[in-house]
Amino acid sequence: MFAMSTTALVATLLCAIGFAAFDYFRKVAAQKFDTRVLLVFLLGGQVPVISTWLLTSGQFQLDAGYFLPGVVTALAGLAANILFLMALQISPLSLMIPLLSFVPVLTTLFSALLLKEVPTLQQLVGIMLTVAGVCLLYSPPDSNFDIARMWRNLRKEAGAKYMAIVALLWSLTGPLDKICLSHASTPVHALIQVSTLFIIITLWVATTKRLTAVRLKWSDVPILVAAIASGGIAYGSQLIAYQLTLVGVVETLKRSVGLISSVLLGRLLLDEPLSSSKIVGILSMAAGVSMIVLPDLF
């Protein structure tokens, strides 16, 4: 029987809640700043936090095998972060975050195509539930599961294409993180990734004169601090949880909490519409993701 230590449970819950909060604060901040300038703040704020973690932990392990997967992970992460903020900038939180439920779907399909790992019956059912959930999410309130209208709504949503690419990239970075952690300690990996992204995006902003776009007001500081703090907690907890328990368990809780919180926070704090089809769709996706990534029940 699967057992989970208290430490693993705490790390996984911190990861799930941290990413839910990070999604919300990034959505709010994306309305105030240029996408690349916002990334400079978010990544730059995490560098000293992770550096302190590294220095206090004393875990400096790193070997040459880290370089290739580390570079690929950083480039994929950079592209995903930019597109993620672009999607949140132009589309509702409750319509964007749920599309990340396709991350485990794509991972399963890639494994079948590239590694000949045939999906189990449970995974196939999970994929169908996830797809059905997305259809319901984009279903018009007066629709009786009209696939054509759902598809039109999905295509018309400005940020959907960006978030679809994000899901594709993040379906690759999970396994890459695991490879990286076999060649480096958790805080070293975290610091290398965040620092690399920070340096690249800062140089990009500086060379394109986007620094003139920075108009930081005191009223914006709490949002930035909250985003930086929640992001650091989420990312660090995820890497710790990956080492303490099954990746599937971490991803299930992270995605489920993210799905539900995107709808609740979208409605309560961002005044986004809520319908019965959206609620059923979210629950279907949460069930689907769980069936894809957790060990077989049948």
C-alpha cells in the first residue's frame, strides 16, 4: 500500500498551494507590467531566496552530466514562463490554468510514441475525462454539449494558443527536472535554473531598451512580493516533494488544487463568470489528471 511521510505531504501541499497563489498573483501583476519586465522582477526576487537556501543547506553537489539537461530545461522554462504570462495577460484565469491539465495527457502520449510505453486503461479513461472537462469548460452556458460551439470558443480565446504551448513545454520539463536532480542537489538546480532565466531575460530587456517600461509604484510592491514569495515556495517545495514521493502524487495534488483555485479565485477576486458546466468540467479534469498520473486502480 502506498504510504506518504509527513514531510512529503507538507512539501506537496506547500507546492500545490504555492502554485495556486503564484498563478493568481501573476495574473494580477500581468495586468500592470510588460511581460518581460515582470519576469525580471519575479525571477530576480527569487535569486536571493534560493541563494540563501543553498548556503544554509550546504548542498553544493553538481557534476558534468548536469549541463545538457540543465540547458534544455532552462530554455524550455524561459519560453514557457513568457508564454504563460502572455496568456494570463489577455485571458481569464479560470480559462487558462485548467488547460495545464493537458501536461500529464501530453506526457503520457509522448511516452507512448517515443518510448513505446502503452497507456493503461486507467490512463486512457483519464485522458478522455480531461478532454471532456476542457470541452465543458469552454461550453456556452446555454449549450447542450455542442462540440462545434465549444471548439469555436476555445479557438476564439486569445490566450489559449499560448497556454497550449506552455502545456507542451511543461510536459517535458518535469522529466528533465528529475534528470537534473540526479546530477545536482535540489538548491543548486533551483539556483542555476532561476539565475539563468533571470540573466537571459534581463539582458533581453536591457538590449531592447525595455527598462524604460518599468513604472513601479508603491501600490504594486505587495503584489510583486506576494508573487515572488509564492513562486519561491512553490518551486522549492516541488523539487523537494519530487525527491520524497511519487511525481504522480505531486502532480495530481498540484493540478487539482490549481484547477479548483483558478475557478474560485477567478470568481471571487477577479469577477470571472461561473457556470455549472465550468464546475463539472473542472471536476472532470481533476479526476482525469488523477487517473493519468496515479498508480493503476484497475
